[in-house]
Amino acid sequence: MIQKPEIQLSRIKKEIDFFRPNKRILVSVPKSAGDVFLSTSLLESLQENHPDFDIYFACEPQYKQILHKNPFIYKTINYEPIMQNWADMEGNGLWYGFFDISLFLPIFTQKLGGFTHNYLDNIAFNLRK
């Protein structure tokens, strides 16, 4: 059951360290141990391109162990469904948001047309050609 946005936002707010001077990036990968693990390959580049940012990684609690002691993650936090909306995380209008950059990585693998048409439109790629 998805809870009201206000409840989700209050839980996120409790996990952010507002006392730090750094800007914040949110990387959200809620499900799948494989997706969480593979997404860590992006973190070094993200940190190199944004050295003055703290990277917060949001996932479901059962996947946090995969991220344990990752040197590029400032803090691992619990995933909330509202994190799919970048405007709620980065701010919009009078709402300032919690993060300067919000990346919801599964939008490309789990939310958009990866498996459209009952997967009858798949194409085989021959990498040897």
C-alpha cells in the first residue's frame, strides 16, 4: 500500500543530513539485487563529475547490504515510491525539495517499454557481425 506523499516526504526528511554543506544527489534503485549491484558501476563517474556532492542511494532495506562500505555512497536510505518523481525530490515552484539531482534509474529498465507487446517485438543482436 502506497502511503500519502506527506508521510513519504517526512520519512525521507528524517534520513537527510541537512547540517552538511555539500549538495546532495539521490540515486534510486528500489528493487532487484541485480539492478542495485549493476547501478553501483555508475557511482564513481557520478562522484568524479560532482565531487562536492553527497550521494544518497535509496533502495529497499533487503538490498542495502549490497551497498555496504561503497566508497562513493555517502548514505544509503530507504526507498519511498515518491522518489520516482524528480520534481518532488529536487523541488518545484515553492517546494525546494531535498536533493539537487535526483536519478531514478529503473525508469529505463523497469518502467518504460522494455517489454512491450508481450515481448513479441524483441530483436536478436548478433555482436559478431
